[in-house]
Amino acid sequence: MGRNKKKIRRTAAAAVTPLLLLAGEAAFFYYYSVVRFPERKKEKTERQLRREERKRAKKPRARFEKTVQEGVSWFLGQEPELVSITSYDGLKLCAYYLPAEGTRKERAEVSENSADAGEKASTAKERKAFAAAGSGEAAHPAKNILLLMHGYRAGGLTDFAGLYRFYHEQGYDLLVPFQRSHGPSEGKYICFGVKERYDCRDWAEYAVRLAGKNCNLYLSGISMGCATVLMAAGLPLPSNVRAIIADCGFTSPKEILKTVLKRDYHLPAFPLMNLTELLTRWRAGFGYSDASTLDAMKNCRIPVLFIHGEKDSFVPVQMTLDNYMACRAPKELLIVPGAVHAAASLQDPELYQRTALAFLKKYEVTT
């Protein structure tokens, strides 16, 4: 009898152990992929700093680190204004706003000078003219504004570091959100565009309020930010949205997570993805198949410029090709030779900038 009990216990342990391992893997993958990393307030040791430096050096974009830091420094040096909105589910979302007209200090001086001149206006007609000039109606009948959405776990500013100055000098206002669960924006879960698409819609509406009802609004996203703006194209957006620049985006949370599982962990999607999705839906309130860029593109009427790096080893180039083929709107495609993930604008700045600017100008409304 004792021998039979031991045999039963060993059999039960053999059956339970794989289930426990699978549950542990699902919990790890859920936390790794969806949950916001906690803020580390403690000062890092020399050993930790060296480890982080080694990690950065191994990243595909490492050779562009100096250019990225210079781009971010330039952007912050222009004194952009930190603005915020409230998301549809009650989160405070933050963004930097940089108008094309100088730094915050310069804009304040212009506003002050306009106010002084306005006080000296002796007639109602003159006061009306000064008011129009101060509001930008006379000087900027159709402002151009770019809404720039960064990628997964990016710093919020680094993805577009090679483009800020170029766009700004071309006369574009820049609205640069921190996606939910990134930077100062609230949120505990990263939703791979499923919930972020609604945030993009709300930022688009906010951008129109900033730039005026006659503005030309363009959406641009990199990596997860690309998926976000493409999914947002399936929602009702302001009529001011003229075009989209879609850089190295995936097609759906499910497809990119399956790719990561296979490439980085050498694991099959079933049953780990199924368990992880159950946990994600329970805790974070969304499923990996709840939204797809392919579905959005089938009904899209907004022109899209699709961009991808030829050497992208994170998001397969095929995903952009699939998005391009699904898109029913006017579209263009640029594959940048030699570019790794999220580095097309850094690999060949002249090609990227020339192509992007020509595309934006093509759909600009001037009256």
C-alpha cells in the first residue's frame, strides 16, 4: 500500500510540475511584455551603470547613440511646453508641444509685444486686426502640426531624435506624447496599440485645438507608435488629418508577441500565448487580438507612407509589406537599405527626410 502511495505521489508531481512551469512562464511573459517597469529611485552603483552601458552597446541602434542624444538635447533646448490630457479611461497623459515659432521665451516676448501694440490701437478695426495676429489667424492661416508617437518602452523622446530639428525647421509644430505607461504619462499596462489608439485619437483632437481648425495634421509613429497610429486610422479622426507616416510597425499584438516568443525564447505560441492572453485580459483589460493594423488599413482613407529598415531584426519587414498591401488609401513604400529597427531616419537621414517631406507636402492643404 505504501509503495502505491509513493507511486501516486510521483505521478502527480510529474503531472503538476509542467503545469507549474507553464504557469510561471506565462506570468513572466505577461509581466515582461505588458506591465510597466517600476521606477528605480535608488542611485545606481558603478557595477549597475557598467552593466547598462554594456547592454546599450549591444543594441542595434548603439552606433547612433551620440546622434540620438544630440537630437534629444536640441529638442529640450527649445523649451517645449509640457501639456496633458485625460484619456478615455481616466489616465493623465503628457506630451511635449513645440510650436514652429521659436522657444517659449521668444514666444512670450512676441505675445507681450503684440499685447502692448494692441493696447495702442485706437479703433475697433485696429484692435480686431491685432487680435487676429495674436491668435495666429492672420500669420498662419493653415498651420502644419506633426503628432509623433514613440515605440514600445522607448524613452518617449529618443525615437524621433533624428527628426525633431528637421521637421521644426521646415515649419512644423511638434506634439510629442509619452504613450500611456511611459515617462510622466500614467498607466500600469502597455497595450501594444489596442488602448493607445484611442489616446492617439484624443491627442489628434487636442492638436487641432492647439494649431487651429484650419491646420494640417499629420500622424507619425515608430514601432509600437506606428501600430498605434495605424490602428487609430480605423477610428473617427479629425478631418484635419492629412496623412500618416508609418515607420516599422507590427500588424497586431498577437503577431509580434508570437514573433518574440519564437525568436528570443524558442517557444511555440501554443499554449503559452493563450495563457498569457487570459492573464492580460484579466489584469490589463485587453486581448492580443482586439485590434489589428490590417483591419484598420482595409477601411483607411488617409494617405500612408510606409517605412521600414531593411535589416530590422525585431519587427519583420513583412509586417510593413502586409500593412502596405492591406491599405486602401493612397500609399507609398520606403525600405531603407541597411537600417535596423527604428533607425531608418538615422541610417539614411537625407533619404528619409526627403521622402517624408515630399509626402507631407503632397497632401498639405494651403487654403
